[in-house]
Amino acid sequence: MTSATPTLLYIDDDPALARLVDRGLTRAGFKVVHAVDGRQGLDRLAQGGIDVIALDQYMPGLDGLETLEQILKIADAPPVVFVTASQDSAIAVTALKAGAADYLVKDARGEFIPLLQVAVNTAIRRAAIQKARDEAEAEVHASRDRYAALAAEREVLLREVNHRVGNSLQIIASLLHLQANSTRQNDVKAALTNAMGRVAAVAQVHRRLYTSHDFKSVMLNQYLEALLEDLRRSAEGNRMSRLTLKADPIEIDPDRAVAIGIIVNELVMNAVKYAYPDGAGPIHVELKPQGDDVLLSISDDGVGFGDNDDPRGTGMGQRIVTAMASKLDAFVERDPNHSGTKVLVRFRRIPAAPQACAAAK
């Protein structure tokens, strides 16, 4: 920061003119230091404490432009007002292009000194403004760098959390699979298989997030493909040889992806258990956009439903589907025109804002 009494380094080989500058600017509140040539001026500048420089053009040894070039190589160099007796405007243009803060023509009687006072004051103010701007920009860049570092660290931590959660859930799903394979009681096997599918639905979302560059969304088509592959490896997998998926690429947030995965698991397992009493048959999962909505369908060509749900079911699957549909704010219905069973789940691609939901209710 410039001191209350700024120091002017006046570089000029004319001692008489230097005395006039000293007298005039000292009265104006400056401390004036004189150097007789460019080399002496650079040596004095190296000692520090200089706020502004007035630099003559024509001097022995280094001339003004050469000295200006050397000054501007110094970090945080003070502003330079270029002073010359020449009326050649080309010198002014050259000096300003070289980095001088201002330019003025001097005279032997010192009448230019009031103009010099204005020029050096203006140069000091401009330098202070530029320094403040540079410091602010540096702080902005530093803040951005800190934010980027924090964001990168957060991404690593989130990736690690999703990796560990996904692995832990996959271990649980594998244990349920082993337990289901080891039991001989069909109702226990079915319950364990259903539980395994529900755990796998959640695990797959965390696996998707672990391998994705975006932690805010999941590609539903890829997620459902992996989820159905998990189901094919389940205890009921021998009855899913004709399980198919037709899904368009659709992005959705992880929480809603979990709800969709659990719905698919419940409805597919329901079709496996009840659609084909005599063995395996085709089961189709389809996902496609419809305007602002997404339509999910799970269908089979089996025996279909009567007026009521299959009495062999406990109703747990239906309650889970209802709960997940509520989480999605989805509309669930059966297609009455389908020969087997076809369940349609329609939900918004982007969830409505809470205010809009509240107003709708």
C-alpha cells in the first residue's frame, strides 16, 4: 500500500530540472529521490520504498525506453510516468505501448511540474486500483481452486461410499441367494429370493453411482439391465430364461431409481411365481418416454389375474409396489386388454416441485 507521503523516483540527467521537480513535488506532499541515469535509478529502485517513477527519455547509458523495459521486468514495479522534451508523438506511443502509465512533455523552466503532479497522482491511484483488482482476481482463482479441490475430494468420498455400500449390499444379496438355494421349503425359498431381489435393486444403484462420473443421476436402461441379470442368477433364475428388457436411455435421480428397481423386482418375481404354473414363460420389461412422463410396463403371457389378486400371495409385494409408487408419485394400473398380465407404471421424468405437489393436493 502507498504510504501517506508517497516517494517519487525522478530519473533524469539534468540536475537543475531535478531540483525544480524536487521543490515542486515536495510542496505537493511527495518525497522525491533523484537518480542521474537509468542504471542509478534501477539500483535505487532495487532498495525499495518507491511508489511512482518519473523517467526521462534522453540520458547517457540506458535511455528512457531501455530503462522502462528493465523496470517492468521487476515484480510489482511501481507505475512509470514517461517524461521527455521531445514533441515527437511517436515516442509517446512507443512509451505507452511499452507499459508506461502516462506521458508528458517537459520544459526547461519547470512549467510541466503541475502536470507531473497530476500524472503521478493519477498513476498511483490507477496502480492501487489495478493491484486491488489483481488481488481480488487472485482470490477468486484461489477460491475456485479450493472449491475444485473440495469437489474432487467429495467425489472421491462419495465414490468410495457408494462402492462400500454396494459391496456390502451385494454380500447380503449373495448370502440370501445361498440361503435360498440351501432350503427345501418353497415358501422360505420364495421369501429369501424376494428379499435378495430387493437388496440387489438397491445395491445396483450404488454400483451404478460408483462407476459413473455423475452422482446425481442413473441411466435407467443400464440399471435395469444389470438388475434383471441379477434376477436371472437368483434361485428362481431357471424360470427367467425368457426374461427380456426393452428400455430407452433415460436418466433419473438415484432415489427414484431405487423405487423403480424395487417395483420391477416385485412385479417380475410375481410373474415368475404365478404367471406360468406349469413352467417358464416370457416376461417382458419395457421402459420408454411418453412426453414428460416415463412408462414402465412388466408383462407376461400367462394365466392372468381373476377378479382378485392371487390368493397364494401374502400381499407383501403389492404393498411394496404401492409404497414405491407413492415415492415416485406414480400411477399404477393393469392393462385389461392384455391376455396375460400387464402392469403399467407411469411417472414423471422429472419430479414435480414440492410446492406444486402440495397445491395439487
